[in-house]
Amino acid sequence: MKKRLLILLLCLALLLALLLPAQAKTIASAGAQNVFFYALNAEGKSVLLKVIPLSELQALAHGQADGTNYCISTTDNYPTTQYCEGRGFTVMELLDHVKSVTIVPGADGLSFTGGDTLRLMATDSYGNYTRSWTAEQLYSVKRYYFEGLYDSAHGWKTGWEVAGEDSSKFGVTLEDYYKNYKDSDPYYEDKRAVFSSGVETTVILATESYSGRTTSETLTASTEPGIAGYIRANGGTVAGCLSSVISADYALRLTLPMTEADLMAAHRTAYDNFKWIYNLHLDMENAPAIPSQGTVAEPVPTFTLEGDALTVAFACATPGASIYVGDDGAPQTLYTGPITLDVGGRDLSSDPVTLYATAVKEGWDDAGILTFKYPGMAPAFQTVYSGMTGEDLSFTAASAVTAEDWAAWTKALLFVTMKAPDTGGYATLAADRYRINDETKTVTFDGSLFTETGSYSFIFHASRYADKSLSVTVKRSAPALTAEEAYVFGEPVTLRYDGEDYGSGLSVYVTDAEGNRSLISASYLERGTAGEVTIREEYFRLASSAMSRTGAYTLELVNSRFVPSTQTVTLVLGFADVPAGSWYFPYVTELASLGVVNGMSESTFEPGGELTFGQAMRLLLVTAGYGEQERSGSHWASGYMDKAAAEGLIPAGLDPDAPITRLQFCRAAAKALSAETTLTASPFTDTEDPAVLALYEMGIINGMTPTAFEPEGSLTRAQISAIIWRIMRLEG
């Protein structure tokens, strides 16, 4: 008996809470009074088919086949879940109704299938179609009500989110889920159990709907109350619990039941249930032949202020047109006569009265939702994002502003105030600090105003016009950067520039030869010396350093307070014994950056060191297209030596650590490259070997002097770098 009484009291408490007067609605919770239905015709015009009172649509609404309300389960920011219950109709049923009541010729050709798109406008979207769905998205996939989402004992299982607690996967298909997530999903069996009890249902436009958060008792930050206690009072179930408290507050509402993929991938679906719809626009793949009878003239307001009473009258030049008005972004009220507003105590210059209006006529296209303000609206301006210190700054009227409207506003202009960076408020500008050009429709501010970088704001004050605010970010010219021709890898890298404050707010990115870009942490940058930024040597010793070896890198210096905001510098990290002015510097540097050659230590290359057979064969085989070779013996180069011998480049059994002569390398390289000479005379006095002549003719090798090749001389690491660089260019 006590348990039954407790359940009864809980139900009564929640019912009373739901029936008590609600707090004042925000703009976002404004319901629709009338619903506008448009269709895009073959000429690309949006033709109004019908303005339907919500009460008429409520009469069209119905429940499921068994008479019960539609139930919709959704998930929001986990672990919150939502339950929605409502009555309504499908989009196709709405179309049938529109076709039965409209007088517009050609409307009988309307349909909603396949890729046909329905665009929706909410009462708080200020004239914008912010959401859209195709018929295929709404009705070509099976959707379900999952009562099992609401476990009265445990609530929603947050671990079901395949991407972790804070970021569920959006748009994951079933195929993707089973391929990439199923095997690591510990809740797979739980989800299948929920799915097995799911009830297939459909998408409706609800004229009556009620929803609540099933895992909360109360939610003061939401228009939807927590209903966890209500569920417990009804035996832990949701279905049927709310039938006595259905409310029309959320109409018109698109309800999207969850798909199997939504359930398995833990897609948050509450966002898809779109509320406060009052304007629908049908865009069919094959546009119907619905001719527009004309374009309705824009509504024109007349404002009259007497004391604290502002009277607004609207007129439209199109005979038979209807005007709808509103003050919250959604013109919902049919205009039947002048509207009087109390503006007592209101500063109209900074807080003007704003009204929204639309003039419509069935079978006609129109200008859509228009915004009107009192006092009048100042001209719109083209967006100016930034200016420069010390330079004049011009604001130009938008292209739609007429010369007449511009002249009327500038004639009424009283004064301009400006707020500079780091100042506490606005100061009135002297008239000689800005210039107005009616011919070009521009306002130009004198460059002497802009002494510092940062945000500048202006307010134009004009009689009979609302104040007009403009803002711009003023920047400074970025200083020129100076870098050394080369730096020694592992030592600090310092860049210099003219100007003391460029380092403040500076970020540095590095891109390596493979195109990988990363940010150098500020902790590895030294900016204490004016006119310098230094990458500390500790950065190069990091395992995660993007500059982990010698070579060429691109540095990006980014500072949003300067123009240009990004400057690039090519940075060469070389070896201490490879001077920037040496003939072999470019060859060694580029090959090192590509990982083709390595130093003998972190900072030395030993350019004069003799090249061994093992080193030479590795470079030649890799460069000539044979690829890397696996070790075949105890020596690191054994695989390269065996491959070279097998290809006939060198004799078998050579010592990989023995120095290779210039002639021996030429013979191996000519064989590897299938090089043959056409020369009949040698340019060298000390050799006529065909391999030498072939490589010379190809531009791969040179003599030690113009007439001497020194075939028995050793091949140095500097020389092989130049040769390999040329072979790579040849192969490329």
C-alpha cells in the first residue's frame, strides 16, 4: 500500500510541475502559430503554396496505427538521454494535405522521394534555413524506438561511445562500425540486446510533443525537465507514461528515431530532433512546373513616435498580399493594423526597436524575412578585417547600398566615437580625423589614429538612425627576417629581424623535406633578446624533434599582429666541416635532408674521407633503383656487396671496408646505369676507359683537373655526394 501511494505521489508531483505556468520563454523556445510551405519551381523561384495555421495541422496529426502516441528515443551529451512522445504526420502526409488545400496550379506534382530535399527554418533562426534532409535520409533507412536505452537502474552506458566518453562517432555506418569498432567494443552484446527489443517506427512532424531527460530529476538549464523519478514511478518504463502531459509547446517538431547505426556507434541524436519549425521549403530533384504568378513587393514600414509610444504601420504594394510580423525573428502574426509599442526609458540609439516582417501571397515568390529597425538602420558596410599602423583606413558601403540611402545617412551623421586598444571607453573624434566621400560611399579614418596594434572600434551616431558599430584589427608590417646561409646541426639557430616586439606572440612551425609540419614548443624558443628568436639546442636532442638530422627545413614564423602574419625561411642544418661556401655544400645538404647520406657523427661529415666499397655499393644500388638490401653476413654492407657482385657491378669477394678507386666506382656505376659512350676521344690524358667516358658524357663525373681524371685515386665522401646527387637527378 505504501509503495503504491509513493508512486501515486511521485506521479502527481511531476504532473503538477508540468502543468504549472512556465517561466518566460526565450526566443529559442518560441512556438509557431502559422506554418509557411514553399516549393522551388523549375525557374528557381520559391513559390508559396500555403500558409497553414498550426491548429489546422493539429487536426491532421495522429498517433501510431494502434492509436498510441509515437515514441522517440534520443541520446544527448552522455550520460544524458531523452525521451520524446508525440502526435503528428509524415512529410508525405503533409504534402498530401498541402496539395488538397492550396489553390496554386501545378501543386499536384509535388512529391518527396529519393534526393528530394526538405529545408527547415525554426522560429529562432532569423530567416535562415538552418537544417535540411532528403527523403532518402528520413525514410529510406529503418528507424527504431529503443526503450532499452532507459535502464532505470543504470542509465545510459557511457562506455558504449566508440570514440570514448567525450567524443562519440558521428556518421559511422554499420559497415564502418563492424569493420573498425566491433571487435574492441565491450558493450557489443548489450547493444544487440537493446536492438532486439527495439520497435520500428518512422519520422514524423509532431504538432504535439513532450520530451524530458530520463537520467535527471531536474534540469534547470534546459527547457526539458528531468523525468527519472517519473519513470521510476511508472515501474521503470517510459512508453505510455507521458500520455497525460503531452504539450504543444515544441510544435512543429521533426522527430528522428534512432537507426541501428546510431545505436551501435553511440551517435548523439538529440540534435537531429529539430524544434520550432515554422517554414518549410521543398527542393525536388525534378523541379515541378509550378509557375510563379509574380514577386510580392517588400513590406514597407512607417514609424511614428509620440512620447513613449512608437506606432508601426506596414504596407505592401502587391494587391492581395498578406503581411506577417514578429519581434523575435519569426514573423508569425498576421498584420491587420498599426502596432503600438511602449519605448519609455529605452535608449533607441543603442537599443533600437527591431521587427521582422514578410509579405506573402499564395502562388507568388517573395523577398523572404526582412528586418526593420527604429531608428532607421545605418548602411551596411563591406567587412574590413585588418588595417596597418600609421596608415589610413577606409570602410566602404556594401554594394546594395544606394547613393540616396548613403547620402541620407551621412547628412544625418552627428559624430563618431572610437575605442582604441587598452582604453577604457569611447572618445569622440574630431571631425578632421575622418573623411566622408559620397561618390565612393566610403568613410576614411586618418592613419595617425592607429598608433598601436590591436582592436579598434567605431560607433557612428546619426539622428533618426540606430548607432552603427564597426570594428577592425590593426596590425604592423612584419619585419624582414635574416637567417644564416647554414647552421651546424645540433647548435642553436638564431633568426634576426628589425623590430623589438615581433617576438611577442610569435609561433614557429617547421616543415621537413617530406612535408611533415609541426609546432616548435615555446619552451624551446628564446625570445629574450630584442630583434632575435633562437631555437635552443635542447630542441635538436629531443626524440620527437622535427629537425632530427642535417638537411634543409622550412620555418614558418606566425604572428597574427603583423602583416603578413606568416613568413617562411629556408633553414639549412649542415655539418660543422661542410662550409656553406664549399663546392660540395649543396650536394651534401640535400642528400642529408633526404636521408640518402649520413654524417660520420652528429655534427661532422668528413667530406675528405675515403669512400669504402660497402658505402659506395649501398649508395649506388639504392640510387640506381635496386633498393635497400638485407644483410647477408656479419658485415652491415654484406647484402649490398653480394647484390652488386650478382649484378656484375663488382667482382665477388671484395673487402667491403677497402677504399674504392674512382675508376672502380665508374665501372660499377656505368654497369648499373647501362651507360655507354659515344665519345671517340677522351678529354683526359690519364684514362680512356669507356665507363669513365660514359659517365663524363652524361654529366655525372668530372676530372680532378680539366685534363686529369686520376682513375686510381680514392673517391671522397664529398665527391660521391655530388655524383649521387647527379644520378638522382638523372633517374628522376
